[in-house]
Amino acid sequence: MKNIIKSNSLLLIGKIPPPIGGVTIHVERLLDKLKKNYSGKYVFKTLNKKNVFFSLFFLLKFPFFHIHTSNVYLRLYYVILSKLLGSKCIITIHGDVGRYNSRLKNKFDNLVLKLADHPILLNDNSLEKALKLNKNSVLISSFISPNMDNEFLSRTLEKRILNFKCNYKYVFCTNAYNFSKDKNGDEIYGIFEIITYFIKNPDKGLIFSDPSSAYLLEFENRDIEIPKNILHIAGSHSFFKVLDHSGFSIRNTSTDGDSISVKESLFLNKLTFCTDIVSRPKGVFLYKRGKLTNTLDFFFGNSIPKPSKDLVIDGSEQIIKLYKTLNETNHTRP
């Protein structure tokens, strides 16, 4: 096998925007950090139908690879290929372990964790489950600090946001990468609960980031008229810059992994409201799903300090350290 391996030592497989999403943003930022901070050789392959098929052939060229996907079947496919072809598999589980309603999917994910050489988990709850299946499981934050050259807001959109902010003392923001439901059939991002609060509190402003534009149709189907204190931004744009323009952020999800949006909010030292459905980083204001109104009412009735700075760690540093260790191990093999 060793004489088959060519000079490129690392293969990354995943997707970058578009579409905009937590996984695609993570991969895009990781690639940017590798350009600046990784001296080893690497190749990036887009996760598409063609490359999935040809993986059987090009994985032979690499001693180790890192796969990023939320698709449980693709995760299983790649870890099985790694065993067949003698490549070490690093896999980031983008989501909470055991989150599926399907027993089969959860069993497949457990098998992935058992077979993968280096599983990367995004929160403490998932790590605890993973370590029972694979002692090499590690916890690495999904947050990677952004390259501001890649964070885009059009001048028109930025002007709309600045004009909107002038009308409200308190400006919140939230986002949803798509309209999706959890295993119980509940809306994952909890946008309608958030919308209801701001409809009832017209003195406070909300910027809703909807890059897939999925909620445009949902609002129409549910006959919801968006009030003037909610700025609905559809289409591709940087949520990081939206956060930067806001005073507070809300993560009202019913399931999660290690939300990049939450880490970005803390990175910008914003007061961050999150549901307690997974383990969250220090510095957030936790509440139970369905209790958003009570939580915000409590906040405005009490003095709550802003989170401390330097609460988030750039996960790319740990990932690159892992790559370097594997690369050194590969070069020292007899």
C-alpha cells in the first residue's frame, strides 16, 4: 500500500458555500486556516455524487482523510471505505450523537464511531457517548474564527440594517439555515416562537437571517405578516456581520451540535440566549425550549452582565495539530 501513496498526505472531503450552513462554513474556514497555518500537503474534494463514486479510487492515494457531512449514510460509507483501502479516517460528527428518530440511523452512527480512527465530537454529551464506543474520540470546537475578507454584506443590506437599528434600543438577531423539523416533528430553529415574541413586543427589534429563503414560503403558507420591527433577510449573506451589528442573539433550537452561530456570538462578546437541549459553552444565557418569552421578560427585568471575552477557542488549531501528528506518524513508518 505504501508505494501507492503519492506526495499529498491529507484529503479533505466536504462542501463549502453555497449553500450557507454550519457545516459548509466550518469547512470553508478550515481550508482558509490550512492555507495559512499548515505546512503539510493536502487536497480538497467537494462532496458530490461524482466524487462519492470515485472515492473508491482516489482514497488509495492518501494515508488519511477527513470527512465532513451530516448524512449518516455517507459517514458510514466513508468509514467502511477507509477500512477496505487502508486509509485512516478522521470524521467530524456535525450534530448531537443519538439525535435521530430512526433507530437504524442511530445504530449506523454508533457503527461510524466504532470504525472511525479519529472521531471528532462537538459537545460534551456527544463525547461521553462516543468514548464508550471509541477511545480515540476527541472534543474539538466547530468554531473557527472567520476571515473577514470572506464575510459579505452588500452595501444596500448594510444600509438597511443600520437604518433598522436606529429605530430600536434593543436589537436581537437569529438565524436558520433552512426550514427543518426534528425527530418529534417540531421546527428545529424555533423561528415561529421568536417571531411571536417580537410581534407582541414592537418596541424591540429582530434581524432574522434566512440565507436559504426557506421561511419566505413558510410565512406565506401560515399567513404570517412580518411586522416592521422584524427585519427578514433572505438570500446569501454573512450572519457573522449581522451578529456584529446586533446587540443580542437567540439560538432557539430543539436540537443542536456545537453551533457556530453561538460561538460567533460569544466571540463578538454579545449576550447570547440558547436553549438547553445540548451542552452549551460558558457565557450563554440558558433557557428551556418554549420558555423564550419568560426568559426575555426576566432579562429585561434584571441586570445581567455581558459575557467575558475570550470564551471561545478556535477549533482549527486542534484540528491542524491532529493533522500534523498523523502526518509525522505516517512519515516515520518503516
